[in-house]
Amino acid sequence: MEVQKESSMIKQKQMLAEHFMELSQVRETGRKVVYTFVPGNLAEFVSTFDMLPVYPEINALQSGMRKKSEEYIREAEDIGYSEDVCSYVKCDIGMMLQGNIGPTGQRLPAPDILLLSYTGCFVFMKWFENLRHLYPNTEIAMLHVPYQEAGRIEPAAVKYVKDQLIKSVIPKFEKVSGQKFDIDKLGRKLELAAQAENLLVDIFDSARHRPSPIDAYFGGVYYIGPIFTAFRGNEDCIDYYRELKAEVDYRVAKKLGPITPEGHLENERFRLVVEGPPNWTHFRDFWKMFYDRGAVFVGSSYTRVGGVYDDGFRHSSKDPLASLAEYCMGCYTNRSLPQRISLLERFIKNNHADGLLVNSIKSCNSFSAGQLVMMRDLEARLGIPVGFIETDLVDPRYYSFSNIKNRLDSFFQMLEQRQSIWIGDDSLSDDVLA
Amino acid sequence: MGNVTYAQTMSSIEKLFDDLTFEYVRQWKAKLPSRRVIGFLPIYIPREIIHACGMLPVGIFGAGDRIPVVRGDAYFQSYICHLPRTVVELALCGNFGDFDGFLFPSICDVIRNLSGIFKLQFENKLVRYLDFPQNFDPEVGGVFYRRILDDLINDLSSLNGLRPTNNNLNESIAVYNRSRRLLLDLVRLRTEKPHLLSAVDFYKLRRAGNTLSVEDFNALLENLLQFVGQIDAEPEDKIRVVVTGAFCEQPPLGLIKTIENAGCYIVDDDFQLGLTWFSQDIPDYSDDPLGALVESLLELKTFSSAVFEDDRMRGELLAERVLERKADGVIFCAPSFCDPALLDRPILERAMNKHHIKHTSLQYHENLGQFHVIKEQAGAFSDMIKLWE
């Protein structure tokens, strides 16, 4: 079974390797390249035009994991980018200045078009304005996705996004790709996307079991890989999630915990929900601080940054452009603070979490501004222990092992004390909880 | 305001600036039972609509260094800009007690999420985030923005039961047109003779414009224009600079003073950008005044980090401003952790280099108390231009 468990990871790695290989060959193949963002990504739309997407955030996080980000960030700071701004942006620009070598060691092609899907993050707009100056002849297509300020998707906002697609984005894609837009082709891809989304929801919902067969944060970033990047809307993506689901089902049947870098998590002690992205520069060490203590994440907001499927939304061929609009608007950081609180509350309740952890990211105001209020609100509402740590996405200068450990020590002490109070209450069986 | 002396005018402006309890607002509101007060965050909101609903729009720019932040810091991490801390502090201390609603324009993630905090903390007040269109096609962004304005009118009208007619809207547009014209007259006067009105006084005046009713502000501007034109003073040997990047969190007065005392006349800045968001009049005789407001926004020529650059190259717009104001250089002056300003800076610096415009950059936060480094930097910048240009 070990081999089976690793097979989804191997498959994902192969998918990514093929994707980066295709990107490295665009000069020969003539395929056009779209730079775009994960939140509100229009993967199916891009592939309808047979174009290849590049996600600068993914490149940045990969640079962080490969210990390259500090060098890239310093490169960007040398040309005027402030220490205060998003480290993803600086990492991406630094990488570009150093030859744009991607995570697989191959040179990434320059963009033919920048698809500025301006979803849930103001910095995205500034990022691509900067890239446009660095790639001066590149077309830019702005897709302004309205924020869910009223806590719901308004029909006028759907119309606005659709109108932008029809009048601005599609004509630019047709011009750059040389292909006419085919709405039926898009519809077929959206149906495939929905199949993968169903599987992903099942996988995330499996966290309600005890022990949880998944880690919805550290493991979760692998689970969301294909669906949040280049592959949503194709058969390979569905195959990946079928494979992953089979692995998860096996662990549920065998009452096994999730896979960690050191094998299965045994003796699940703490079930946590986490708000905020992970740190990438010390990803393994960071993860280890949790699995060493038997802590598993049963829910995370970060794994909803590229799409929220928990409340029933699925891509649909019924009105493809409206479906894209609703998808974009539903992404986690495009939701109002009360909506975000509700989603976290649902994770905590449905998956029987013992506590909430906030990983506040220095680079990301879209997540971070308001987190302290959300944290206190959930603490008051649910009476659960909450923990708070600070790291950064890809700037290792903002990762302090001792500070994080000290805070986590206190948090785990709280959780332990809480458990010792409840230790006598073993009336809830695993089956009931599941 | 009637005929008052220059000293009285400046004194009243000073008083308004210092008053964080918003006494003027309280008095304005008490005059009629239907009056309501709507606070708004930087940069721009359509004040004409609030005015047409019989309400007072009041700019909320934090409290600078004038209050200790006790509770506000518990709402924001250390790496988030300072403005929202003093805004929350003021709110929790009851300083906005006379305010009936708050508008948060879409300028950055912090202001956006601050709207969420207000929604959670002040459930009995109107709280709206205004998502301005980043698409400027009248049939796309225009339609969307029109809907936002319609919704805003509905929300405001629900507070006092008054729904503005087209006449009301046109009158409001006219009075704000007048206000912008007067203010731009003053800007032009300062372009020619910056020594007649110091940057600090001009700044305080504009802060008053974000608290006073537009009628009171216009009267004040008219008086001041008369006075300033009559002042007999000699210019000092200073360079002329455009200061940019301070459109939201405001610099402390000490910083503005320091720049000017270090040898730089500030001939243009974006400290209170919303007051002159439009450089042209908005038609005030239209059968469709909301349409006129929409069209003006779509055709906006103003230099702003919060508006998608599209084909309006921001660096070129800044270079044009420098030329228009006959400035010798640019000081990029942004609050710490301000994504829009700080992410624009490298683009703008490259544009300034292209146009051979000298520039320097500095960062601040609203409660900064030490200006020595800024004095050195601005002084060196001034000396460099005076000696070598």
C-alpha cells in the first residue's frame, strides 16, 4: 500500500514535469503562454485556446521550497522593491531577472499574455502592472472580479464578469492565440472540472474521520496542486483525484493517519483547523513541529484559495461564462470576513477540531488583515483554544523557529489541558464522530 | 463662514484638524433631524451622492500621532500599515458616535478587510465596501458602477427616508464642481508662488475640506484665495518638488514641515487626492446625473495607484505633473507596508529616470516622531539639485 499511497504524488510530479517540459518547448511548438494567478484561475478557459498557463505564485513557492527565494527577493529589492511588500512578487521578479529558470531547472518562456484575474488580492493588480513594464510588448487582459462585500454573489457582479470576458478577455485571447473561442469546448472542460471537484470535496470531507486520513494543510497543498493549477478541466486531473481518493479511502478503512515525510501519522492527538497560507521556505521543518506532537490539520482556509467547493459550487457547462464568474467570486480571499468565519466554523464543527491556529503571513494582507478579529470571534463563539503564529510565504528572513516553537508550545499546552478536562468523557465513539 | 481674517481662517482650520471628537460634525447634524453623517476612507468616494441625500460625507484619515493606540494594535499585526489601527481606536473610543455609516473604497486589501471588521464590530451602522470598476468600458464597467451607485443611494436613503431627485443630484454635482475649481485655483496659485501658503497650511486646509460641509468649505476657499493673493512675501531659495505615494495613510505634519524646511517647496502632492479626483467639471445639468458621475469615473485621468493602469501609463502621468508644476524633482513618500504605493514605486522611478527627473524616496508611518533622517535626506536632495542641475 505504501507504493499506492505515493502513486498520486508520483503522478502529480509527472504531470507537472510534462507541463514544464511543454513550457520549455513553446518556441518549437508555437504554443502561447499565459501568466495568471491561482485565485480565480481560468484553467479551462486557457486550455480552450490550447494555451499554457504559468502561475507566478507557484514558481515563487517552489523557489521558496528550493531555498532560492531569498536570493531572488534580494535581487528585486536591489532594483527598488521595498522590504515591506509581498515576497511572492519580489521572488517572481528576482527569478525573472536571473533568467526565469523554473522549478524544474528549465527556462520559463516569457508571457504572450498576462491574464490579470484580479480575485481577492489587490497585489495581483500591482504585480502584473509591474510585469507588464518588465515585458513591455505583452498583452494584458484585466478581469476584475468583484468582492463579495454583501456576503453573497450578486447577479450584477456575475454579469459584470461575463461582460468583461465577452468584450475584453476573449477578444484578446483570440488575437494572441489565433484561435476562435469555442464555448462548447469550454463547456466540456467545465464538466470535467466538476468531476475532479466532486472528488476533491470527498477527499477533504474525509477529515471528519478519526483518525483523519488526510492532513488538510500540509498534505492539502499537494492535494490541491492539479486542481488549482494547469490541469483542472482535463482527464489527467480526474485520474489524479481518483487515485488520491483511493488512497484516502484505504486509510479510512484501515484507520490510518495521513502520510507525513516520516511515514504515517500515528497516534493522532490534536485535530486542528488553520487559517492562512503555509510558510514555504521551511515547509518540512514547519510541518514536523506539528506531526511530532501528533497534530493533524482537519481543515484549512488556504486550500480554498483557488476555489471553494464545500458549499456546493461546481463548474458547469450550463452557462460556462457565468460559471467561471461564480467560481472566481467564490474563492476564499474574495469572501467577506463573516463568510470566512462561517467557513472556518464549519471546518471546526464538521471535522471535530480541537483548536484553531492562525498562521499570519507577513506578505499577505489579503489573508492577514482581519485575522485577529476572526480568531477572537471564533474563540468566543465556539469556546475552542486558538493559537497565533507569524511567518512569511517565501522570505526566510521572517521565519523564526524559536518564536514559532514558543507560541506553539503554549498552544499545545492549552490543548493538552483542555483534553485532560475532557479525558473522562469517552462516551463518543469513533463512529458517531465520523 | 462670512468675511473673516486670514488668521481666523487658519485658526479655524487648525481647530478642525485637532478635533478628533468631530464637534463640527455633531453641530452640523443637530441642525436637522433628517441629517446623517457618512464616514469614508481614502481615496475617493462620490461625495455628491451623499450630499444629495442630505448627508455629510466626512473623511476618515486615522489620528496620526495624536492618540495612543491601545486597542487598535490588537486588531492588526505589526506588518500591517498604521492607519487602520487609529481608525479602529477612534471607533472603539466612540469618536464616530455621530456617524451613521461608513464607506470603504476599493483601494487595497487592508481597507477592504477593515470594512469586514467594521461589519463585525458595528452591526448597527451602515457599512459598505465600494468596489469601483477596473474595467472602463461604459457598457461593462459603466453598467456595473451604475449599479453600485444605485445600491448606494438605496442604502443611504434607508437611513433618513430621503431619496435624491435628479435636481438634488445636479445641485450637489455643481457645488462639488465649484469646490474642485476653487481648490485647483489654489493649487495653481501655489504652483506659481508656493511661498505664499505653506505646505502644512495647505494640507490642513484640505483636511478641513474632508470634514466641513462643501458649502462651508467653498466659502472658506473663496476667502482664502483673496487673502493669499494679497500676501506680500519673497520666495526662498528652495527647489520645487512633487510628493507622491501618501494618498491614504497621512504623513505627520512634522514630516511635511521637515521636507519644506529642508529646502523643498511641495508644489504638488497626493495627500488628499480624493478632493481633486476629477480635474474637469462633471456635467451638472444632466437628465441623468448618475450617468454623468459614472462617465466621469470611467474617463478618469487622475494619477492613482488604486486604479488599474491599463493604457494610462502612470509614470508618464507623473512626468506630466512634474512638468506642469515646473517641479525640479519627485519625492516618493509612502507609508510603510502600503502595497499600492510601494509596488508602484519601482515603475515610477524607472519612468522618472527615463525623463531625467531627479527623485528620492522615503517611508513613514502616521505616528512617526523622528524627522532627523528625513531632514538629512530631503536636504541632500535639495542641495544636489541646486548644486548640480
